[in-house]
Amino acid sequence: MQRKIILVVIIIFTFIPICGFSLDKQVAIFQKAKTEVVKGMYHFNEMHYLAAIEFFRKALEVYPDYYTANEYLARSYKLAGYTNLALQQWQILLEMAKENPLIQNKIDMINFRGSLYRSLEKPFELIETAAYFPVDLGRFRFSLPIDIAIDNDKNMYITSFSNGKLVKLDPNGQGIFTRTYSLEGKLYGIDYGYGLLAVSDFANNKVYVINTDGKIIKTIGSTGNSEGQFNGPEGVCFGGDSSLYIVDSGNHRVQKFGLDGHFILTFGQYGEYEGQMNKPTDVAVRHQNVYVTDTNNKRIAVFDDSGNFVENLTPTEFAVPRGIYIQGNLMAVSDEKKGLFMYNFETGQNQWFVSWEGKKKFYHLTSAVMDDNGFVYACSNKNEAVYVFSPLEQQISNIEVEVTNVDAKKFPTVAVYCNIRDRYGRPIYGLTQENFTIVEDGATITNLSADYLKNMVPAASMVMCVDRSGSLKNYHNDVPWLAEFILQKMRKNDKLKIINFADDTWVANPYDWSRRRALKALKTFDYGKGRDIGKALYTAISDVLPEMSRRGVILITDGEATENDFKAYSANIIIDYAKSHFIPVYILTLKTKSPLLMRIAQETGGAIYKGSELDGLRTVYDAIKKANDYRYVLIYSTFKMKSLKGWWSDLTVNVSYKGQKGTEWAGYFVP
């Protein structure tokens, strides 16, 4: 920014005769605008984006060509949920910067997510971004990889059949640990869910439930063909109902267990007819259905979660279908001889992926899984390789890096808070400091640390919005009952703020962990006129925004809502504001579920439950407290002295991940 000031001063001095103004007057005008920018930056870094908008606009009224004010006005609009106004401001900046590619990328990202284009769940062309071979991994080498799982931090877990090893690699392919659970073991299938891993031992007829450090939590099974016994267990998969499905290949069946290891049911038997299987190998779950690779019958057998046969699925001609993985509408089937088959349940589109870059191909493909950013990880068994691919459309676009605020209160320690997203706006989670670089005023920072928030002890910060409009008076006694599903589970490191609302909002109980005080506030008969759900939700998101723990907003209302209930802030603004900061909105209703409220819950990553949906109500607290915190905090010590108070420091944040790159520029005033 200082360099920009010098440039402005030179230009002003050059054109004094034309403009008719003195240099002193021009500098005075600029300094007046800068004063407003300093105020705006204070509010921006406190995450008071609406206040920041006002100060940046004042600065531009004084000095319209103030580039930093224009830039931070665009950012403040975006982070405050006003996406359309942010887009307009970025267009202005693009003209000022003469087609700056970084600004163009921001515009493209907004336009892409707002378009009708929704192709992330249709077949796509894959581009190799990484390849891992045993020879390059030293003591973390794996031999003849069979299956792979990806945890929430994007760590890879690879099973080795020949030597019974489990190898864990970080997102950048660096070794973390190897585990051997039996000298005679032959590890086969692996899956991740509920913060745990399930690993099958083919030779010992056991399945180990382990934590992400590789420690055994539970051992399931023994040798045999009775309930709870195995004859060569292979594929494993966690179900959505806190269950575990295990392919008992030698017994031609699938068995279902609880996470505590208790047997639930078995389904399938030897044969080629409906409900029968011949050497099944892997299993995946989608909604209430269970999909099994019926390998020797060359098909996918489909059952419901109670073990009832549904259909045999043959969307293509398989040779030796081995692995199966389902995410969203996409199913990936690993065929040992033919390669990778992709199938879209919604559209019926399908596609084989067998080679790339001219000559490369799979040799004995046994497994392919997808992470939540669309990357595909494939085990090519015979050439002992794990390949990582990204969809072509992601590879040709940049990662979005968004700096939400810079904290220099503990100067010279500086903390830069960032959100990292892919092309589709999905958070990229699990990055390490190796994926980041920060450049401050042209100098690369060498003492950078990351992942501060992710490593904090899980705690929940929640704001509960309680509808106190006239229509809710008849449900007054039901409100505390609904809230109890959250209050009963809260711990002392959690906190909940209660906001009442009608046409306006007011605080019923400040942030607190006490169930008793919360219930007292909820039972108070305190109602107003009118109703503005939009104002209540926007206020709640703003209140929970700066909290360092897991965050969530809870709305208790009757479930009826129209655009008239969003007078101050539209539903689109609420959704964009919450999504910008990864804050889910959970809605608990007493009567119905309006389409508008359903959309808010779904698009913010929350959920909506009626009072009669007890199973759903019981999940809200855990969903908030156990959620991933997608924010990154990059912490470093600056080389600047306090004597430079008021100096503007330019920052550039660079991210590199699996062949994709992203850049964001930011800054702060030395305090």
C-alpha cells in the first residue's frame, strides 16, 4: 500500500498544472480517505463486515480511485453475504487493474457457483496429480496395495495384502506410520467413518476397528460360517446408521455389525440368482441401500439395509469387479481387468477410465475412492502404485483462498485467518503448513505454523434464535422441550446464546453453558409483534462468527415461512453469509417445514427437523460439536518493528495442493 501511495503522489505532482490543485491538498484528501480505510480495516479484522463496508464506502466517496478501499469493499460484501454486490465491485476492480488474473479468478468462481452448472457428479476426465510408489517411501513402503481410505484430514490409509501392513501417509504423501497387527496377517479392506477405521484381516478372519493413530479399539469375528464368523473377510464399509458392513467373501455373504461389535444381521448366499452371490469382494452404502461387488457373477448386487434383495445392477459389462465406492450420485467400480468405471445414479451416465497421458494404465485395479473435493485415489495392485487424480475441470481452475481477517493484536505475532475452497465452493480440509507460504512485503516468511483451530479441543459455540412472534404463543411450552435436545448434552466448555425475535431481535440469555439459566430464559413469556426471520438469522451468524470453537446456529420456529419473513436480509443473503464462514443453520420446527427454511438448512450444511423427528433432533448437538472446523489460521512472527506503527504491510498467501494453486493478497496496519 505504501508503494501505491508513492505512485499516487507522483501522478498527482505530474498533473498539478492540469488539475489545478496543490500537492498538499491532494495528499490531505488521500490521508482523509486513509483514515476511513484504517477504521474499515479494524472492523474487517474484527469480522464486523457491515461496519467495514460503511467505512470503505466513505473512503471511496473522498477518494474514488483508492484501490485498497475498493478491494476491501468487495471482500467485505462477499464475506457479509452480499455476493452480487461483491461481484459488481470485483468487476470495477478488474477495470482498474487492467484484467488482473487473480481478480478474474474471483469473478469466475462466483459466476461458476451461481450458474446452473452442476457437473461435479457426472462422469469426468481425470488428470493425474500425484503417484506414490513403495520405492520412494522408505520405511513407509507398502507392498501390493489392495484398498485405501481417506480421513477427514485427507490422510491416506493403504492396506498391503502380501505383508499385512497398514501404511498412513499425510495429504502430501509423507509417511506417518506403519502398523502390523499380526505376523501372519493379510490386510484387505479398509474404510473410514465416525472418526474410526475398519480394517479386515483376510488370513485371520478378523476385522479391526481402530482409531486414526492405528490403535485397535475393537476386534470383530473369528473363523467359521456362523453369525459373526468369517471365511476370508474382504471389503468393509461404515453405514449411515452407525453400523459396519463386512463382506464375508468365502461364505458368499455380507454381515452387518454395530460399531460396538455386536452382530446385527447377515444376507446373501452362494449362487447366481436373485439375492445370491459368488465370491463378493467389496461393499458400499447409499441412502438405505447396500451395494456389493458380486465378483464372480460380474455384477453389483443391491440390498436394503435390512438385508432384503433389491436388484442386480449391471450398467456395463464387467470382467472382474472388485472395489466399489459411492459418494453422492457417483459410483466408482474398480474392475481388476478393465479399469475404473464411473456411474451416475441420477442421470444414468457412465464412463470407463482405463488409461491416461498416452501410455499409463492400471495393472490389477483393486480399489478407487473419492474424497469430498472430488479427488480420486486408486490402488493399482500389480505395479504397486497409488495414483491420485483430479477432475479436469478442477485442474484447470485455481483454488480459492479467502482471507477473512488478520489479527495483529499480539504484534509482532501475526495471525492470518483463511478459508480454502475448491472450484465448487467446497472446503479443502486437512492442509498442513507445507501447503502454505506467506510473503510479507516481498520477504517469504520462514517461521509459519498452521492448523491452530483444527487442533483445539472440540467445543461448541451456538446461538439459538427463538421465534417470539404472536403465532408461537400457542407453542410456548414446547420451545423448552425442543431446546432440551441440545441443552442436555452441553458441557462446560460449550456455550449457548439465546436470541428472541419478532420484528426485531433481543438477547434473552448471553453466551452461557448453564442449562438452568437457558431454560429460565426459554420459559419466560416474552413476545413481540411481527416476524423477521432473516434479521434473527443474520444477527445469530454475526454473533457466532468470531468464536474459536465449532459453530452453529439453531432456529426454533413453527416451520412456516415466506419471503415476507425475510425483510431485512433475504434468504439468499443468509445462505451466502453462512456458507462464507462454514456456519450450519439447524432449524427445529413445531408444525411444518416450509421449502424456504428447508433450503436454508440444506444449503448451509445444517438440517431441519420437526418436533416429531426425535432421531434427527438428537443429532443436532453432536453434528455441531463434532464437525470439522474448516478455518485455517496461519501464525508467524513478523520481522517488522513497533516503530513502524501505521505502516501498511502487504501480504500474499499462496496455497499449493495436488497440482492446484491459489493466491490471495491481504495486509494489515502495524499497530
